[in-house]
Amino acid sequence: MRTAHSTFLAAGLMLAGCTAPVATEAPRTSVPEAVVALAAPYQDVATARVRPEDGCYWYLHAGPVETTLLPLRTPQGNRICTEASETAGA
């Protein structure tokens, strides 16, 4: 009798640890092909989006410790921004 209770208790504890994965990625947005062509290859262009604060494209970088937004850059290191942000800064 005691063994049966222990088995059910152990099974219940193991099942309690099972959870559904939580979506941590931003919704995928369509990035213009021109931006994809400009971007350096090591960046996740699929997660890129324009931030209204600066008008530039930012992408989600999944590092070993945390996931953070980084500016989308060309292979030369230049930020990729929309035309509206370039004219606003002039």
C-alpha cells in the first residue's frame, strides 16, 4: 500500500515539472529585401523591426546569458535606418 502511494506521489512530482514552452521571441515582421541585403550575415534579420525612437532597425540577439535588442548593422558597422530618420537628423 505504501509503495503505491509513493509511486503516485513520485509521478505527480515529475509531472508537475512539465510545462509548456513560453514564447520569448518577438513577433516576426517582414523586413524589406533591401534591408536584408544590407545587413551583416551574423544578425537575425527575421526579428528586425524599426524602433520609432530613432527610426533604425533593431534585431533580437540571443546571447548566452540574455536576449537583447541590438541595432541592425551593415558588414562595415553602419546602422541601418529608414529614410525618415536620416532626413530628421539633417
